[in-house]
Amino acid sequence: MTTHTTAAPFFVATLGIACFAVMDAVMKGLAIELGAYNAMLWRTSCGVLIVTFLYLLKRPAWPPWATIRLHFWRGVVISATAFLFFWGLIYVPLAEAISLTFIAPLVALYLAAVLLGERVDGKAILASIIGLCGAVVVVAGKLSGEYDEDVGKGIGAILVSAILYAYNLILQRRQALIAKPVEVVFFQTIAIFVTYLLLAPLLAVPPPMTALPNLVFASILAIVSIMLVSWAYGRAEARLLIPVEYTAFVWAALLGWLIYAEEVTVLTLLGTALIVAGCLLALGQQSGAVDHVETTAL
């Protein structure tokens, strides 16, 4: 693959990750204002309208029920993943939250071994140890000294979210073999919306009109981001684009500083470097794509 053919996908993937980071920043504000559940419910409501229009515009063939069941199950998993991530984001700075989610590819290695029968070799084990050390450094830096009890809960929620997302990666591999992106996005978004809607009688609160622009903006950012990243991964090898995923940390640090006055500590930088090193070591033996943790949660 030449530099010329790689440059465009690399740039588009970088732009897609930047859009995801902006969406995360917008959603952090919405989660603080509305609560994580209502922020996701109403953003997903906007997303349903948009992806339904796109799906009907394409008019694809209706998939078999077995495929629809897989779409909906992944949607349920993503619902829990996204809720925990944004709930944790209320209490944890953007950069630190993003750095913790980078453990997902490492966890996915072991889930792939259990669920897909893939082999885990010595390099994967070493990568896991390096990544785990990085996560410990980030958490230790955040919990050192005096801290609010909610910070610990937020970190726990983000770590659980990352583990669920690792399982989501396994489901994503199965989906990719039997469905096209437009179909996946449509059914997945419907499934997420239905999952949140089941809790609406107990938890839903109508958002103020002032929050509507940000809800629509976050939905559009999610859809545009998925399209950009999907386009890029369809035109360049995953091994060339995987490093782009880690630019999310740079964007998160910048946006967290500009919007929420969040500082990035030396321990966060060190821990993130270890996690990224572990992921790149592990991913060096794979050809599958790894998405940003919130990539699939419209």
C-alpha cells in the first residue's frame, strides 16, 4: 500500500476520532446536566430518527431473524457500556477516562480465546501485563491523596464499561461477517433506544429545550464519526489505522482542559503510555479493527 493510498484513510480516521472526542465532551456536559441515563435516552432518540431516515433511503433487504437477534443483543451490551462510561465521565476527567478505556483491546484478547477459540500467546500475555500496569498507574494517580468517593465509583464504572466493550468487540466481529454497516447501525440504534425506553417510566425526565441543540449535535457527531471511521477501515489495513485510535487521548486532554478546566497529570500520561504500548504490542499480531469505546453507541 502506497503512502498516497494510505494518507486519505489515515486523515479521515483521525478526523473521525476527533469527532468522537468532541461528542464525548458534549455528552459529559449533558450527563452532568441531565444524568447519564437521560442524556443517553434523548440522544439515542435523536439518533433513531436520523439512522431510520438513512436506512430507508438505502432500502436494504430485511435480514434474517438470527441476524436481528445478534444486532439487538449487541445493542443491549452497548447500552450498558455507554451508560457506565458516561456515568463515570461525570466524576472522572475526560483524558483519564479515555486512557482507562484503552484496556478494552487487551481484555478482548482473552474473551476471543474463550468465546472464539483464538490462541493467546506469550506476546499477548506480556501486552496484558504492561496494559494492566498502565491502568494501575492511572488509577493510583487519580486516587492518591484526598479524593471524592464518587471518583472511585466513576473509575470503577469506566473500567466495567471497558470490559463490556471488549465483549462488544467480539460481537462486532461476528456482525461484520453477516451484515453491512448501514444495517448494523440501524438495528443497533433501535435496540439501544428500546433498552433505554424500558426504564423510561421510572427514570425518564423530559430534557429542557436548552439541551436539545447539544443532544442533536451529539447524535450527528456520533453518526458522522462512525461513517468516517468505517470509510477509513474499508480502505486501509487495520494495522495502519489502529494507532489513530490513541489520538482520542490528545483530543480528550485538550477538550477537558478547554471546556472543563481539567488538568492532565504526569501519572496519567505515564499510565496511558503503558496502556498504549501494551495495546500496540498485542494488536501487532492481529488484523481486526479496534474502535473507540463509544464508537458504536449512537
